[in-house]
Amino acid sequence: MKNVLLIICLILPSWLLAQLPGHNPKLWSRGIAQTVMTRYPSAVTIPFKPWCYPQGYFLMGLDKLWQVTGDTKYYNYILNWANEMVRPDGSLVYFSGRSMDDMMAGAVIVWAYRYTGEEKFKKAADFIRKSYDSYPRTSDGIFWHGRGTVGQIWVDGVFMGQMFLTKYGYYIGDSKYCFDEAARQLIGMHQHLMKENSGLLYHGWDEDKDAHWANLSTGMSSEVWSEGLGWYALILVETLEIFPKNHPQYQKIVDITRNLMQGLKDNQDVNSGLWYQIVDKGNRFDNWQETSGSGMFIYSMQRAIELGIIQEKEYANCIKRGYIGLLSKVRINKDDGLIDLCDANNGLGIQKDYDAYVTRPRKRNGQEVISSFLWATTIVENKKDRISYVKPSPCETFVCTDYSQGKVFVFEKGEKVWEHDAPLSNDIWVLDNGNLLFTKGNGVLEVTRNNDTIFQYTSQSHVFACQRLTNGNTFVGECESGRLLEVDSNGKIVKDLSILPLGTTNGKKSFMRNARKLENGHYLVAHYGGKRVVEYDENGTYIFSSKDLCLIKEVPEIIDMGVDSLKIEGRLKTEYYLASVVNAYRNAIDDYINDPEHYDYTKYLSELEKTKTRGLTTFYFNDRNNKDFQEYDGKQYNPNYEFGGKVLNENGDKYIIEIRNKLSVGDTMEILIPGKIEPVSFKIETLWDSETEEEIPTVNPGKAEQTVLMKLPIKVESGWILRRKKA
């Protein structure tokens, strides 16, 4: 392949083509500012509330842009909002002071007084300042997140509260109180929420330890949430910008900031440059790169460099990679040319566990991400060497497939120069000779830029993968047939390898999407329907596809060895899998200890058979020569049972069920009872919509946390699992 070419071998929707070079704003900070001001002519209408942190966050970012551009339209936009919020007598229109979130927007009122000198703004700011005097705290003086969240501190709350208070102290007065309080809150938040020596902070802490998310021993929440940590990073650098260097706590705050920056550097994704929703668990398959928090981290790092807190040589590459990664989450709206931002939170309270964080819906243009993007792009684009950040090497040639239009395209310097019909095209290459090799519905084509056909392969199966090999042959991946082929230049098949599971004659259209032949002769295949990627050897054998380890028969022997504890491997497993497997082994262990002479493993094995997704193996237990531990037939699912749903709580004579697969009236279900091996079976007689309570025949998990109402034959508890028997 020619190095000068950027080759895209992905399905590219037509609306994404607007992102090509020449269509983007010259500076993204100006672009996002114009986008928000166009969509919301008044900041009062920014989604959420007329007065709250989204307004304060965006307008304080807009101030930063005004400072570097001098463009009065930004100044007027900020001031217009302040005038709408403050009456002529200095009273506030929407302010409630019920939570730290309300306090943050007060920073804009301080700004308005600073630049206008109008007394009404000072009166309004004074009123907000006095509201802190009666605001509830923990026993050591840390502000609760909200007046109603008793004893709880949230990592994002310190940004909300101190953004106003520090600016009030610096620009208006009462500076000793304001900066002493800032030190207390920043340091206290760190002491309560720090995660060992990682530099990172957990999302929250409950002094009373009775919040639904709080650890019963520590009161701590379970995870390090990206956006929440971003708020803390922002307030550290925003405070240090104006914090008195002779204050006794100044150095402590500097040290906290340095440790946090190191922690962020350690947890940045090496490929994308972004940070994950759960910051320190980027290795989890279901974790995702979160845009809003990433923008906050980029800004904070760059600002920490400018303040002399961290070294540019150590962090410049982090910022550069993060910035480029941030731009990968941008889409240019095809209808109005404005900026859309993907994969972000839209406000999030403290969640109970990891799953609750990573299953939250990803938002487009959320109230936080527009501001995060503005802050990050403004500071990066206005550093002295910004060219290296905002003008990467131009893309000379851009090649893509458009599945929706059934075409393939070539763009040069942002302009479309070539297209070709290609129904259901999914893969494309620019070859060394300049020709285009691409999939076309039921086949593969190689054509010149003059549309002359050089090579063609036609199949009865859908073809979504192709690749020109070094020996001149063409690799082809057929979907329904499940065949990995090598075809010579005349279209003759010279190698044919089937990877369909035994007993399967049609893998269907979803069996295979992208596939590649590797340098080691193996094949890497993306199984779209199976939601997995598998490496096969040259004979079609699974690489690293072990059966499920099962030692239920061997429990007596293990106990008699003197083993005190067993671990159930739960990584990458569902709560259904864990609940059923752990329950089976728990019952087996208890039964053997209570009555070893009558231990019968078969009933526990039967339960495990209902749960397994692959075959079962004892691996090398009592057999060092065992070869029966690899899954060779491709079976990666249970044909008989699947996760039906989880009980949330009662609703009168019914239960609210969070569903995980399709459920219908007439389905046979099993209730898994903790502490008992035998489930309770029943048939669904009626389903009710959880919102309208209307009877419905079926329900599909079409959205996150989809629920349904159902009657159950026994009394159950929250968290119990329902299993569905497949037809």
C-alpha cells in the first residue's frame, strides 16, 4: 500500500462524509461557541435549567475564548444571561442554593460585576456568598453535595462550590474565608475520596454509610468516574491560578494536583488518547471512551503546565494525543453544518456499581460536553505552538465505503473525485497499482479509476471482507457459507476453509463481517452475530478458546485436600452467570460438608449445564495430559437457556423486571433462588408495560434498563435472577 494514502475499511454512513477536510471550522473553539450560540440564542435555554452549572460552565469557557479573541459577541452573550438572572435591585431570579450545582453559576455573576462594576451584580453575589453560611457539612466541614443528600460528598461538588467562592474572594472580598474554605474543601475531598496511591478519586463518600451506593464499611462509592474526576481536576487548576502562594495549604494543593495529573497520564488510552468512563478500568471490554471527562483532563493538564505545576516535556504528548482523540468524537451536522459531539455523559449521580456506570446511555451534545470541548479546544488552540495540535498532516486521499448508499468513494483534498456502485459494500483497499479493491454485495471487485474491471469474484453468499495478499491472491470472507477463501487472479478458488460450527449449514448474514489473513498464516475474524473476534489457525481451529472450567464433580476431593476457599472467575461474565454458578457451587459445598456420604454432583452439574456458554472441562485437574479443554466447534452460546431478566422491586401485586432478552407471553421461565439449587418454573401468563401498565404480548430490550411488569408465583427479592427457557 502507498504510505501517502489513508485507507478506511469501515462502513461509513453518508452523514459522516461532512467531516472531510475543508468542511471543518478552522478553529474548533470558535466552531463550538458558534454552534451553541446558534442553537441557544440565549444561555437561558441551554438544556437543563435556566440557572445551574451547565450555564456557568459554558459561560466561563466562553469568557476564556473572549479573553483570547476580544470578540464582543462572546462578552455580550455572557452579560445577557447575567442580566436575565439578576433583577435591577440585585435579587436573583432562579437561584435556590439547594445544592452545590446551584452555586457554580454564581461565578458568572462575579464576572459580570468585575467587568461592569454594576452594584446589582455585587448584591447578587453577596447573597450567594451568604448562602454558604447555612449550608450543611460533614462532621469535618466538607459541604454536602445537596441539602437533601445527607452526609454525602460528591467529587464534582467541589468544582460547583469553589468555582464561585474562590472568584468571589479574589474579585469581590472576604478573601480569607473564601481561600481557607477552598483549601478545606479541596484537601478534604481528596482525603475522603483518594484511591490508594493512584492519584485518582472515587465518585463519592457517605459519612453515614447508608446511601444505596455506599460501601457498608468505608462509605465509599465503587468507581472512579471520568466526568466527576474531571470536575475535580478543573477546580484544582482554576483555584491555583488565583490562590495565594503564601497560604499555608498552597503546596498541599499543588502536590494533590501533581499526583492527579500523574494518575491521569497513567490511565490514558494509548490508542485513542482518550480516557474511559471508568477511568482506571480501560481493560474492561464494556468500558467506553468518554468525551466530556477527556476534554476536562486535556484542559487541566495544559493549564497545570502553564501554571508551572507539571513539566511540559512530560505531558505535552498526553495533551496532543488527547486533543486528536477528542476531535475523533466530532461530527459535522449535515443539515446545518454545526458541530455534534458524541459519546458523553449528560449528568450522572453516583451509581451503585461498575455495570451501572458503563451501561448508561451515551449522549450527543450533552450539557456538559459542549462546555468541556470549548474549554479544551480554547486552551490547546491558543498555546504558543498550537499548530502542531490543530493542523496534522493533511489527508491527500480518503477512501471509504458507504453501506447506506451502496457506493464506494475516493476523495482528494476534501473533494469527491470518484465513485462506484457497490451494494452492501463493507471493505475497501487502495492497491499499490492505484486500483480499488472492494466488496460488492455477493462478491469482490478490483477496478481502475477509469472503472475498468481487473478482477472479479462472485459468490452465492454475502461477502463483507476482502484483502489482496502478498502472493497476488485475494482473500475473501463469505458470510452465510462461513468460508475463508483464497482466490487467484483468474477468480479460481485455490484455498477453501470452512469455519461454520459443526452441524451448521448456514451461518447467516451476521456470521462474519470483517476478516483478515495475518502474517502468521492465521485468520482474524469478526463474528458480528456472535459479538466476538476469533483467531483461527490455518486449519480453522480456534486459538485461545477454552471450554468453561468445571470442577463440580471434584468438590469433595478439593475440600478433602484442605482447600479453604474457591474463586469463581467472573471477569467478563454477566450477573446471571455469576449468580447461577456461584449458587451452584455454594450449594454443592454446603451439601457435601453437611452429608458427604450422599453427595450427588449431578444435580449441580445439571444447573451448570443450563448456564454454560461453551463446553465444560476439568482442564489439567488430575490429568496433566488432558487435551479436552479447547472449544473447536465454534459453539459460544447456550441453545437451551438465556438470561431473562433481573427483579428490581415490587409494584403492587406485580414485580418490576429489568429484561435482558426478549420475553413473551407463554415463555417458560425459571426463578433462581439464592441458597437453593432447584429453581422455580412458571409460564408468563401476562405482561404489562411498566409505564402505562397496559397489557402487552412481548417486550424487547430495545434500550438500556428496559423494564416490564410481571406476576411471579412466589415472593421474590430485589436482585433475584430470571432465566428463560428457549423454545
